[in-house]
Amino acid sequence: MFSFLQNQKIAVLILIFSGVLVYANSLPNAMFWDDSDFILNNQFVRNFDLAKIFSENIIAGAGFISNYFRPILSVVFAIEWRLFGEWAIGYHAVNTIFHILNGLILFFILKKIFALTAIPFFVSLIFIIHPTQTEAVIYANSLGDSLSVFLMFLSIFFYLKPNILMSDVNKLGYYFLALFLYVLALLSKETAIILPVLLVLYEITKKYKNTKDVALPRFRIFVPFRMFVGPLLKLLPFLIIAGIYIYLRATLWNFDNTFNFYDQPDAYTENVWVRIFTFLRVLTLYFSLLIAPVQLHYERTADMATSFFSLDVIVAFLIVVILGLIAFIKFFKEKKPEYLFALGWFFIGLAPTSGILAPINNYLYEHWLYLPMIGFFLFFGFYSYEITKKYKNTKYIVGSIIGIFIIFLATQTIKRNAEWRKPIKFYLQTLEFSPKSGRAWNNLGTEYAKIGKLEEAKNAYLESIKFISQNPGPYNNLGNVFAALGKLDTAAEYWEKSVAINPDFLPPRQALEQYYAIKEKISAGEKINIRFNE
């Protein structure tokens, strides 16, 4: 099989075919969840209003405030809207294409770094077909993940592209192209901030690989510092861009408490150790999802970990220690930096969503593994390959395990795609696992309202308010339902509550204007036609 994959064209064709195979059944899926705020009801996207797109938060065009600023993503959505309108298949096809392209570029990047074909191929294949990736591929708004990673991978690709045979002009051209792509990646999704750190990891790996034949003092952690002066200077512009971006997000583009998703302080937001312990608890879930991705669902939850002395926290800590020891032993004793590269990639990829540096809106999501999983499977790919080289009779066993695992992943992904097919079914499935998800209840209510099931919609919105009582959306939606039921006074009460939570939220304000106008007409004895838009 390894010999077969030495033919690069065959490897590429298999990767493309695998991506098309596992995501083909996602094309008929509906558009829902955040698709309405980011695309369907977003006036900045529908009108291709670049001035607003590059100066407002990403859902301002739908009348909401968020701390996300992703103008390049909105530009892509605007282009898609011009091409597809509300035709869902077009959006799903674009998402799938970007995801497959990411797998292909990843293959070439890893092949370039490690001068191997088999391991980069299998890591790229798993990246494409792993079912936890569905959250980053399956619905239109999830393009943010695959688009930002696409631009990051292109930036890395062009950063690696120059060779000694190229002219200085060409080398400089590729370098500035890599910088430009990094800027686009940052403006597509905030997590692209980690790209310079990944490049530092690459430079360390590259430099250490070049010193394999050099006798270094025992226990010396790094080769002489002067060997890294050049690479660090080369990376300085990337770091400057990252610094400028952080400054702008803290000032000009700070729309809604950019660096903190929590309005009310608690143990998690105030204590870094609690965030570290919670992250370790989450790691146990991530490890299980990577190895055995079953019962996948959106809106995953985890309990805050306030102490180190709980089983899952200790287990995660021990796993990290064991993996770290393997990586450092391979690095120092056997001069194999690839294990440290893989482990570093995994944790660098998780860093923006770990909650350790800045508390964010949830402890975990499956799609937060989109980029980190590469490091995880790269680590075990190297280890498996090394076992087959050392013990020749194990290659068939290892190969069989990998083959069965790949088939399992592909079938799970196809199954997960089907679960995203219809909104109501999807939200009900989500609520089976996360019954306290206020967002899922709210979105379920919206889907019921669309098909005229107003009582079901009302009950769903009331459930939503129990869990996200400071969100104006469910109150506004309840107002709309009561208006549709002819109970205008009750509707007005909920619109008032929505406006009280967020005075800048336009839909309830507009509904109240209509309500008071109607009341005046009724007082004047005029005949009216009551109509409130959902």
C-alpha cells in the first residue's frame, strides 16, 4: 500500500474521491442554525455592502451584536448569495470543496516537511473523513472553519515553497503572498492567530532535522540559539501582523467584549487554575471523540472542574504527560523532532479555544478539533509507522486496524450528515443530549413557527428562556407567536422584555411601533389588518 501511494496522483485522487463519497449525502440538507443570521437574513450579505461588512460585527446585518469580526467570510457569503440565493445545495457544495481542498493542501504540506508520502496521506484522509469534522463542513455558516484553515494552509504552503534553485525575487514573492494570505485568514476567523506559532514549530523541526548528524551535548534542549536568529527574523512580520490584529480587535473592532464571552464573573472566568483543570477534563472528551466518534451532537457540555483531584482531569493529565515524554525522548535521544511537531500542533491548535488564556463561550465543541486533530493523528501515524518498520510482522495487523478505522470513520460521517438533514429532527436530537441548550430550544421554536405549529413554537421558546434568560431573541420570537395567535397585549409584553435586554435590537422595536400604531387606530375606531412578520 505504501508503495502504491508513492504515486502522488493516485493519492490525490483517493483523497478527492473519499471527500466526495462521505459528504455527497449532505448536499440535500436544509439551511438552518446560524445560517439565517449570517446569510439568509443578513442585509449586509444580501446587499453586498462592503463598507458595512468591513466595519461591523458579522451578524450586524441581521440586527444582532456579536464579538465576531469575519469580513472575508461575509464577502464569501455575499458572493454565494449572488450565485445561489436560498439554494442550499450550492452552499453545501462550496463547504465540501473547501474541506477537500484543505485535505489536499495538508497532504502536500506534510509531504514537504517530512519527505514522506504514506503518513501524510493517511493523516490527510482521516482529516477529510473524520465525523467530528461535520460541524465544520455540514451547514453553510460553518464555512468559517474550513475557509480560515484553507487560507492558513495556503499561507504555510507558500511559506514552504521557496527552494535554493529559485531567484530571490520569486522567494520574496512567495513570502509576501504567505503574509497576505495570513491577513485574509485572520479576517475569516479569529483562530487563525496561531499561524505564526505553527511556523515557529516548523522552523524548530526543520533546524533540528538538519542537525541530526551533529553531536549535541546530552540534555541540551535546543541547538545553538544563533541557528534560530534567521528563522525568527523571517517570522517577525507574521508576529507583527498578529499584534496589529489583536490591537484592532481590542479597539476599532471591539464590538461586544471581544476577549471575554462571559458578562458575569464566576470561578471559571476568575481563576486560571479552574480553566486549566476544566480544559484537562475537556481533553478526555476530545481524546474519546477522536478515537471513537459515536453519539455525536451539537451543543456539547462539560462540568467546570474546580480541582485537579477528579478522575477525568487526572486521566487527561497522565495522557498528556505520557505523550510529552514520548515526544521528548524521541526528540533528544533518537533525534526525531516529528513527534514534538505533532504534539505541538495538537496543543497549539487547541490553544485559542482552550479557555485558558481567555474564557470563551463554551468549554468544548466538536468542530474545535478541525485543525488540532492533524497533530493527534500525525503523532500516532509516526508511531504506527515506526512499529511496522521495527517489527516487520506487525504491518498487516497495523494496516488492518487502520483500514477498519477508516471505514468506521467514513460510515459515521455519512450517518452524521443525515442527522443534519432536517432542522426539527436535528434540534430534537441535540436536545436529547443537551436538554439545557437555550439556543437549540430557540431554534426549534423558530422551525415550528415556520410550519405553523404555534403552540409547539411557544413551548419551545418558553423552554429557551429558562436557560438563556438574558438573550433578547426568544422574547422577541415569543412576541411574534402571540401576535400570530391574536394575543397582541401579551405579544407586546414579550417585545418590551426583549427591548429591555437589548435596546438596539431592531425587530422587537419595529414590532412595538406597529403595535402602538394599531392601538391608536383601534381607539379611533378604524378597521385594521393585523399582520406581524415572523
